[in-house]
Amino acid sequence: MSSLRRFEEAKSLFEEKKGSIKRVMALVSRECNKVGTHYKSTQDLFRGCFAELDSKVRHLRAVQDSVEQSCEELDSKKKFVEEGLKRLDEKEKLLKRVLQEIELKKMEFGKTSVSVGEQMEDVDLKEAEIRGLFEGLRLIQDKLNEKEKDLERRQVMIDESTRMLERMRYEIDVESQRLVRRSNELDSKERNLVQREKEFAYKHKTLEKINFQVDSEKKKGNSENIKLEDSESQTKSAQVRRVGWKGVCLSDGGMNLEQNGSNLAYRYITTSKNSTGQIRPHNRQASELRAGGDAKNIVVGDIWACFESHDANDNMPRSYAQVLEVNEKGGVSIVVKWLKPCPLQRGEQEWINAGLPVTCGKFEMWRKSVESPNIFSHRMIPDKYDPSIIIPCEGETWAVYREWNINTWASNPSLHRDCKYEIVEILPYSKAGCSTRGVRVAHLDRVTESANSFKRRSMDDSILISSNSLYRFSHKVPSNKRICIDEDGDLPHLFEVDLQCLPREIE
């Protein structure tokens, strides 16, 4: 930087001296032009005088020829000549003074020329110094270019290593998520077994009480009362649902929990009368709340749900994009490839043609673009058997349309803008992958004292959204799952959702 600064100062000094020399040369040129003009006018004057003298000589010769004729005319001519000579002398003196001034100007010009020569020598020295500086800067620039190329090669190697590590990280994340889901399934089965053991123990105690009562009545000899109480006890053992805060919960006709094609969520029971409303974390793999907007959370290869400005209705994350590249030079930008839906069921093509959003089903790669991290909402996990399929996963919370009809909405897209929503929890599938029957969901209701908290409407109630109605799903609403122990000793699921992904019109 100091060399460049000295070069700039030398360059500015050179330009100043160059301008000064130009001004001096212009002044000298003007003075020379003035002297030349004056000299030319004087020369013309002398020429006129000489021409006049010639005419006078000729006239004198004529007078001399006529002297004999008129002496008076000669005297007058002589006087005229004398007067002309006087005027000529005056002009000659004037010419001498002009010549002296010209000599003085020549001397001054000579001195100025010497000064200009010295300044030109200084300029030549400065130019030589500047050329030396230019040569040094050129060598430095060559070295910097070599270093820059070396750094670019290293950066390419680092980028390749980073992409390889990101791919490995993505594979590890997918595998870890699979293991976590498997662990959650095993935990759920374990809890179901514990519940069944509790039910079996309760039934065993109930039967022991019944047997004890039967034995007591037999001893008393009251056989009719024995039959009546035995019948009532058997009826009660098949119809018991719940006994107050003691936490007793039985299912109809045996110890298996209710199943309906997709396993309904289990129900917790507690035997403590002093249970409080304390909230404790559920054993989930990670927080689902919005991680977009930060390039650190965006990994190459991931599929993300994105907000899109053209969705003027409510700007929910209903568009999917796969990350191709993350650029952090000069501001973070993400190179993505957008996904577009592939219709499979009746009415889906008309729905797509109407410009309505699609968040479930089969997708394929579409156009490529560069986007800002701000549009990214949350990561989506495609089906492990077919990565081109995106469907709701067990334990997620989604928004679904109320009073939805694919044909009516496709023919009248304004119904989508005015629609209302429900928030649902995705229940376990009946088998791995997408159930051929559809997706079983449970309705969630907003907790009164919280804007972003929802709980299960009923632990035993669920609906099945068939596989040809997947377009009823509006979008995923990221959430964190909690378990709250209420005053009655029950443990309903509690979901804290991302408000930015929560529709306004919720039933």
C-alpha cells in the first residue's frame, strides 16, 4: 500500500509540473507571436520607407534634371527631402528601440528555455523512477496472481471435501433419523407392554376380589347373591373405561390396545393423586421448529419446504426445493432445484393446472435458481423406499383443509383462498412406508392459554385420509412434542408449533 501511495504522490507531482511547463510554454509562445507580429509590422514599415526613399530618389533625379529650369522648385524639393530624412531618422531610432526590446525578449526566452530544460530533466528522472515503481508493482502483481491461483486451487479442494463431508453428514442424518424412529417405535411398544401388564394386574386383582366374594357368599350359603354378583362383576370387567384419578384404563375384550389399520397413539396412565401441570420433554430426535434463514442449517442434498412470495394468500411453506450448492462468498446464496408434483390420482392434474399448491405425493426435479436463505422454513424427509415421494411422517403435525373437494376446488381456485384449516397429528402407519389405505391422523385443538400450543382432541378418536386424497394436506407445521401431566392425572400430548407456519383460519 505504501508503494502505491508513493506512486500516486509522484504521479500527482508529475502532473502538476507537466501542467506548469505547459503554461510556461504557452506564455512563451504567446510572447514570441507578439514579437514576431511586431517585427513583421516594423519590417513592413521599413519596406514602405525604402519604397518611399526610392520614389524620392527618382523624384530627386527628376528634380536634378529640372534644376536648371527652376531653382526654387529644387529648394522646395530639398526641404521636402530633408523633412523626409528627419522622419526616416525618427523611424530608424524607433526601429533600434524595437530591436533592443527584441534582444531583451530573446535573452529572457533563453533563460526560460534553460529553466524548462532543467524541469524536463527532472521530469525525465521522475518518469524513470515511476517506470521502476511500475516494474516493481508488476512483479508484486504477478506474485499475488500466483498466490490467488494457488488459493483458488486449495478452495476447490476444500469445497470438494466439504461437499463430500456434507453428503456423508446427510447419509448419517438419514440413518440416525431412521434409528431414532425405530427407537421411538420400540419405546412405544415397550410402553404398550407396560400398559398391558398394568391392565392384566388390575384384572387379576379384580378376579381375586370376585373369587373372594364368591367364596364368602358360598360360606354364607347365599347362592343367588353369588350368581348375581358374579354376573355384574363380569359385565363391569368388560366395560370399564376409567376409574377417576386412580388411573385404571382397560380396552374392550382383552389386553390389546385398539388398532384400526394404523396404530393409534398410546394413552399414558398415572396412579398419583398429586400430579401437577408440569411439562417435560418428549423423547424426540430433535426440535422441528423453524431452522431456515441460517445457512449453517442448510446442507447440500437436503429437501426443504420454502416460503414463496407468489403465494399471496397466506405465504405458507408449500414449495419444495433440493439444495445443490451453498455459496457464502459476498453474501450467502443457495443454489436449488425446485420440485414439481407428478399427478397420479384422478383430479390431481386439474388441481395442478389450476395453480393450487401440492405438498404430498410424487415429485420430480424442475427448474434451477439461486435463492436467499430467508425463504427456507424446514427440512422435509422423503420416503425411504422412494425418495421421489413426500408424505407426512409419524409424529409430525400438519395443516389440512376443511370441507375439501379436489374437483370443486380445481374448477374454482378462489375456494382455496377462503378455506379454513385443521391441525392434525400424524399417527403410526399400519406398515412401513406409505400405507396403501392412506394416512391416519388425530385432530389437535389449540390450548386456550397459549397461541402456539395444541393438544390431542381425543386420545381414542382418529380419521383416515385415503391415498387418493393426499392433496387435502395443506403443509407441514413444524412443532416440538411435549408431554403435560394434567390435574386429572392424564398425560395428553402437547405440541408447540411454529407460528410462522400456522394458518390464520383454524377451526
